[in-house]
Amino acid sequence: MNGTISRIAWRNLWRHPQRTILMIATVAVGSLVILILFGLTDGVVGSMTATQVDWNQGDFQVRTQAYAEDPLSEHALTPSQISTALEALSGIEAEAIALRMETAGMVRSAYGTDGIMIRGIDPLNEAGATSLDQIVVKGEYLGNTGQVLLSTALAENLDIRLGEKVVLLAIGAEGTDSRAFRVAGLFQPPMTDLEQTAMITLEDARSMTGMEGATSLAFALPQGTSTHRTVERARELLASQPGIAVADYFDLNPFARFMISGSTIKMIPFVVMISLMAGFGVANTTFYSVLERTREFGVMTAVGMSRKLLSRMVLIESIMVAAIGFVSGGGLGYLGLFYLSRNGWDISFVTDMVGSIGFPRVIYASTSGWYWLAALSVVVFTALTAAWYPARRVNRLEPVTAIREG
């Protein structure tokens, strides 16, 4: 009997193809938009995290609590604190540990001056902790003292070319110090944060700031290692060392913490709105279809078909519409996410406007299979719920009244 009802329901759908296509399109658009919403939201967060970890900050950092509250070079880790921290964390497996000395400063060329962040690095260890050496697009990676790496954007703004001399002015513990550096290479940063950063050797940075330690130790962990558990372990090992703090990704990127903590909640109004649109579209079209076929339903009940079967037929029609809409919309949405996960979406026009808030220039979508379940549970469930009232109305039809009113 169910097979017969299903065949009748299928034929009923295509007696009015325009109406059926409209319902399918409504569910398809809802499924597609929800998939894209989930995929891009998670993709933005994932891209931000991966970009900062791989190219800029490492998996986590060790620094002084004073530097975390007020990032000045005089709040750097002392040599004894560095030795203590490295000894305490010797049991943690790390691919590389990069010492850094950072301070605010300025760069001056023959054509202008600009404010920058000066970062002193150990070139060898930095290449292991981050992928800085892989984004040098002109010249060569940092090698010797007296050299500086600049971003392509900064070089363009100040009309700086490879091999030219620039003057860096750094704020140190005893005041300011300025020195000339030769531009060894230009790097193309994947995020705006690094555009205003000049890279020099750790030795040069220590000399200019008058500090012998490092403002931070950047740790890179082996692939597959749980960063969260490692950070918790590092905090336990350094708990007895006053003034030394372990900073995870969220400590280094407060904006990312805000985005991730509220991303799901912020999506609820959009998901509800899309669900209501899909549900209203299916309910309205199904209800109109029921009203239009009132006489037909009356005749069918008069010849012996039960009202329960009629109600089931209306629900089956809605199930078919929801299934077709979900498969088509979800398929297109997932193909779109798959494309964006491989090729990315260049949002440099946005990052150039909003400035340095941790956004990468290119974001990649996430393609988790859970998005299918999310779209199915939200859109299709809403559409089927919306079809309940028309089916209930059919279940209450009186044959004689339906034939007369139809």
C-alpha cells in the first residue's frame, strides 16, 4: 500500500511542475546556505589559526607575565629565565624553539618613514618554528647581522629595493637606538599582522634594545600533537616559576577567542531565519495544493480511500520535495565548500580595510561531514514540520463537504 501511495504522491507532484520546482528550490537554497554558513564560519576560524601558527606565532609561546600585560623589551625574559624555562620544558617534544626579541620602532628610507615592529630572530630556529623562510619572494632569507627582511607592502610604500640601506630605530630599555641595515630580502606575508614587521637577527635586536634575553620563546609542535594538552602540561611545569607565563593561541589572539566563542551562537539567528523561510515556503505551497485539490480528496475518500492514507500521501509529497531539495542544494553547497577548501577565497580587499586583526588574506572552507547532518536536521525537519498542518487538514475532510466545497 505504501508503494502505491508513494507512486500516487510522485505523480501528484509533477502534475504541477512549477509549484513542485518552487518547493524544491526553497529547500535547496536553505540547505545550500546553511552548509556554506557552517563551512565558511569554521573555515575562517581554521584559516586564522593555521595561518598564525604556521607563519607567525608557533603553537604556543613562553614569555613573562609583565610582557603579556605590557609588551616592552625591558619586560623580556632574562637569560636565567630562558634557561630555567627550557630546562623545565625539556620533557615536552618540540620540533623547534625560536627565541625572539621584539620591540616597537621605525624604519626610514630615502623616501619616507613608517612605524614598525622590529623582531629579532635566530634564522635557523625560526625556520623550524614557523615558515617565514618560505614566504621570501625576493632576495634571500636572513643570514648575517646587519641584514633586514621587510614585507613587500612596506617596501612598496617606502620605495625600498633589495640591497638598499635603511635605518631602523628601536625602542630599548635605555632609550632609542638607530642603525643602518641592508635589505637582504622581501617577504609576502599571508596576513596583515606581518606587513609592518621588520626581521633582523636576534644578535642585532639584543644590541639595539640593550637586553640579553628574549621577549618570547615560540614553540612548534610535531604534527598530530595535541596543542591544548601540551600547553596545559607546560603550565604545570612552569607553575613554580613566578613571572613566567605560557601563552596559547587565544592568549596571543584575543579577537580569535571572541570569534570562536560566539561563532555558533551568532549563527543561530541566521539558521532560524533560513529555516523559517524554507518551512514557510513548503507549508504555504503545500497548503495551497491541498486547498486546490479539496474536491479531488473528497472524491477519493468517497470511493473508499481512508483519510489517514490521504494525509500520509500529503506528507510523502513533502518528504519527496524535501529530499530532492536537500540532495540538490546540499550537493551544490558541498561542492562549493570543497572548491573553497582547495583553492581558498582571497579576502585581501577586506583585510586591507580592517587592518591587523589576525585575518589571513586567503581563507579556506571546512568540509566536515557534520554539515550535511546540520542542514538535514534544520531545513528538512522544518519543511516536514511545516507540512504537518496541511496533512492534518486532509485528515479531517468530510467527503460530502469536500466535494461540495471543491
